[in-house]
Amino acid sequence: MFVSHLSLHDFRSYPSAEVPLEAGVTAFVGRNGQGKTNLIEAIDYLSRLQSHRVAGDAPLVRAGADQAVVRAAVVRDGRTATLEIEINPGRANKARVNRSPLQRTRELVGLVRTVVFAPDDLALVKGDPSERRRFLDDLMVLRSPRLAGVRADYDRVLKQRNSLLKTGRSGGRGHQDYLLSTLAVWDDHLARIGAEILAERLSLVDALRPYVGKAYETVARGATREDAQIAYKASFELVDENGLRPSTGPGLEKVLLAELARRQRDELDRGVSLVGPHRDDLVCTLGHAAGEPLPVKGYASHGESWSFALALRLASYDLLRADGDDPILVLDDVFAELDADRREQLAELVAGAEQVLVTAAVPEDVPKALQGARYRVAGGQVTREQ
């Protein structure tokens, strides 16, 4: 899979841009602030309908414009499809495939798959649990695009349930009866949808774990694949009445419902949902022969944290490849953060990908193993170098 052409209209800093691409390595080189990251951000947005840089859509539209359009020709198994997203902040976005409108924009998710590694990815291991939950959910949806709908349904249920909980114990007996009966309905919805997300995340972590160890061994000096470990940490103990951990949706739904009932008073007092996958975390640890595994967050050095974050992204790439498709690998200004040895090591690891997109401030930041097509990005112009 690779993008053979990218078209932008009022996206970020570009009034318009037409960029022909090809399989293999393409590097976008230019000083900071010239728009090179905007190009790869557009491709990643088509993949996930989210930016890896900002939370909302408004910053993606050029100042003074009402909407932005991203269009890409994607080649897969010798066939070319044109994917398009019209970004309308404050209104519904619109998606098209081969110029035909899609009923739901989320149907676009997964038609092109990207794995992006950027300096901000240190937040994967040093940041809040929300960063790691998003990492899992983005990867989960890329592997199974139908889960984009499940994820959206869960967010909607959670919002409605939290709104109900905020009413707390206000009002008389009639209000309390209404509150509890309505809460029971939302409990059922949250447990059913949350159990599906839980089951998918647990399965994903199990599938990802060996790839993380292998990737960390490759990028961290002197490490073994047993050093880097990941584990899923739920907001409560996932065991049923028999002391067993369910792994399927129905079993997890039952456990979730029981925990919701147990924490009901706490939730009413605090006015927020305390149980569910929105409270979970991915625990990243480093273990050494001299002692017990320790959390990367708070214990690992900067170099170890950087290597672990890189290992998570490379593991995602390898897992998606194992599913049968080569995702597009994006390395956004990462080589400036690495020493010469690690640059070459990373370059050799990814050079065989079907398409690699690299951004760099200066040509010297692009390793020799990743020589290929090169574009100069300056003053809003994207120019192919000969």
C-alpha cells in the first residue's frame, strides 16, 4: 500500500498543493515552520480521521477558509482508489471514495493505514494514561475499522451517563427514582459496549507484546527482548465470581455490570463514571537481570523512554504488516533526536517498507539507507529535487 498522489486545498498552510509520490522512500526537507509536517499530517488524517498533532479539526483549516480538503490516490494490490475528506469545523465532515460520497465519514478509516513516529511520542510512555489508551484504540481501529463505530458509541454513552451522574442526589424522591432507573439503562449500555472495547484491547495487547520486545531489543543498545514488557491495567480487577478472568465480551460485560453496581454510590457522590475502559492504562515496564521490572514512566532514562516509544510504534507497524498490509510508515523529524548509530539502525529497520515518508530540517538528518525521492519545502512550495 502506498500513496501515489496527494492533493490539498486550504489544509493548514497550503492554499493548494499537488504532490506526486511513489513507493519507497520520500523525504520532505525544509526548515521548521515551512509546512513539511503538514503534508504527512494530511495523509495520516485520511487514515484515522484524527491528527497526530492536535485534538480538533479547526487548526487543520487554513486561516480565513471555511473548509479544507485532503485527497489522495492510494495504490493497493495494483489497484488505485481516490480517498477524500472534506473537513468542516463545527459541521459534519464529508468523505468520498472515487468521488462517491460515503454515508458515514468513519467508513474511510483503515482504507489507508499509517504508522507515525514523531518526537511527541515520548508522551506514550511519559504522559497520562489517555495517551496510551488512544495509542491502543487507534491501532485497534486500524486493524478492525468497524470498531471506529464502537468507539464512537462508547464516547456517546459515557457523555450521557456522566451528564446524568452530575445531577447527583439533588431533587426529591421522585427525582431519585428517575435517576436510578435511568442510570440502570446507561449502565447496561456502558457495560455492553465497554466490554467489547475491553475484549479487543486485551487481545491487542497480547498480540502486540512479542513485537514490542523484539523492537526494543533492536533499537536499545544491549537490551534483550525480555526487557521491554507491556500489560493491560483495567480500572478494577477483571475477575468473575469464580475468581477467573474473562476474555470474551459477555464475560467482561457481566464483570463490568457488577463493578458498576458496587461503585454506584461513589459515582453518584462524585458525579462521574469511575468504571470502564476510559479509566484504564497500558503499563510499560523495563526489566533487568539485577532487579524487578520498573515502570518506564518515572524510572527510565530519556534514552530508554525514547527507545520504548519507538519500539511501540515499530511494533504497531510489524503487527499491521502481519495482518497482511504494509502500512505507510511516517518518520516525522525523528532523526534529529538520535545519534548517528541509532539513525542508521532505525533506517535499516524501516528501509524495506513499501512506503516511508520522512521529514527533516536539513538533508544531513536523512540517513544514507533512506535515500530516495526528495522534496524541498519552503515558502509554501513543495519542489521535487533532481
